[in-house]
Amino acid sequence: MFEYLKDNDMDLLSETMLEVLEKMGMFCQNREMLESFEKMGAQVDFEKENAKFPKRLVQAFIDKIKKENSPDVDKNFTGVNRKKTTAKFEAPPPPCILHQLATFLYDDEQGKKRPGNKQDFINVTKFGDVLHPECGVGHSLSLLDVPAPVEPLEAALLLYEYAHKPIGVYVQDVRQIDYLKEIEALAGIKDPYWHYLANIAFASPLRLGKDIADRFVYMVKSGDYPAKVYSMGVSGLSMPVTAAGSVVLTGAELVALWISARSLNPNISLSGTVLTGTMNMHNEW
């Protein structure tokens, strides 16, 4: 019924995205990634930790991905089988507390929102354990009173103490993984996905810091995960304030991360999520 973008609009947005990747490129604090970009034909400045991607390189990559995502193949480029959809209206399944990402909660006794803590983590774990024992319970990011370097380790121990079926913890720093593997070995867990690596995103625009880049390299080379990437810029703050500018930057970030993944692991499945927002221009928030 409504048509927001015409073909020439798409052409202009696509061309601008190619220009961003060619002229601005991406900032990346990981030597291995930069070396992989250079091998594939990108223009790399190791001192400035910057990689710029020629238009022909990006266009060839996009053309290849479009073929992978053709209706003629059994799987799309995410590596997940296509699901048949119907127009049937039906209730969604009950929710499960698998990996709960809210760091704040509403305290009924205090009547206000406040940061989470260890006791909140225990309470949420017990609640999920009773609500859906068949699903299990995972990491709630409410341990704000636990130092970040050991948070997933503490979460793993608490899940084992308070959940009948602990299903994993959320990992931000690859240095935590070896310690988690020790915990998993003691518990007899052989699921490589139990230490669940957080998805990857740029600090907009197109900046990949060391911790994030190191996690991305581990994720891509492990063979246990698809390339789980997303864009989380805020229009008017970390992205252009215009809709067109936001679309261009979001597309550039997703394509750059997909190129990064395939440069390290040519066979990795790709996925992507857009989680953008808009700054409220009426006040300081």
C-alpha cells in the first residue's frame, strides 16, 4: 500500500554506503583482522589501525552473498534453513528467561527502578527455574555488584547452585573463556555454546575496539558460532540525524562486519540485527 523507497533511492543509498567503506573504512584494534583485510585487497594503514575497502571488492562480496541467499538454495546466508510461514494468527509461546539482558529492574518494595545485584540474580534464577523448568535458566545481566572481569564466572556458579537446568552464561571478554571451560568440564558440560559469546557491533561509526575485535576473531575462527553481528547506532548522536544517513551507516557497519567474518573464515554463516534508536531532540535525553 505504501512505498517509502523507490529503486533510484536504493541505488543512491547503496552507492553512498560503498563510498563510506572506500573513503572512511573501519577502525580495528586487531592485527590479525587487519592482515586478513590486506590479503583480500583492502587498503590497510596498520599504524592508524584503519582498513578501507575498494568499491569493487565490496560489490563482489555483496554479489556473492546475494547468490547464497537465492530462493534456489536450501539455506540462506545465515546458515539457517528457511522456515515456512503462514498467515495463521496464533498466540506466541510462553517466554523463557534464557539470557536476560536488563541490568536494571523495578523494585516493588521501594517503588522505583534500581541497578540489579547478586540477590536479584538469584531471585530471577529461582523464578525461571519454577516457571519453565523444561527450558532451563541462563545468565541475567543483573550482577552489577560483581566486578565485570569475573561476572560470567560468578553467574555460572550461581546458576549451578540455584537452577536445575543451567543453560549458559554471556561472555564479553575472551579471557574469561578458559576459566569457564574449566567450570564446564567439572560440570560435565560439552556444549561449546554454553559460554555464549555476546554479539558483535561497532562503536558507531565503524570503530571496533580491542576487546570487541578479539571476541569477534575468536567467534569467527572457533567454528562454533555464526558471525553474530548487529548495528546499534543512535540517530543524532552516533549516527547522522537524517534517516538516509542512518540507513547508509547501518548498512556499512553490517557489510563491514560480514566482510571481516568471511576474511577470517570463508565458510562461516552470517547473521545480522539492527538495534538502532533516535535521540530525543526536545531535551537533553
